[in-house]
Amino acid sequence: MLLKILLLVGVVALVYFIFFKKKPLTNSSQNGDDTGDEMVACHTCGTYVTLEDALLSNGKYYCSQECLVQQK
Ligand SMILES: [Zn+2]
């Protein structure tokens, strides 16, 4: 009986810990936007930029205007 309660508390604590740990990660970037820290690779040079900073052209992401122009 006691073991069951302990296990339940353990599971609840684990779930709470996961959610608590996850929260600060979502706003680790300065602006704290939901999509702010999602990284995409530049199609031309392969540099990783945040989805917010990336330029989208023809379904491909670019890190800067120069890379967008250089696209093959
Ligand atoms: Zn680039």
C-alpha cells in the first residue's frame, strides 16, 4: 500500500519536474516567443538561424538576404 503511494508520488513528481523543466526552455531566447528558439538551417550556407530570423523563399529557409539571392 505504502509502496503504491510512493510510486504515485514519484510519478506525479516526475511529471511535474518534466513540465517545470520544459517551461524555461521555451523562452530561453531573449524575446521569449513560442517559435523564437526553433532552429532551421540555411539552404545556401547551412548556418542555423532561428525560425523568426530566417527568410522563407520557395519553401526553403535562408539566413540572410545574400544567401537568398545566391540560391542555386
Ligand atoms: Zn546562409
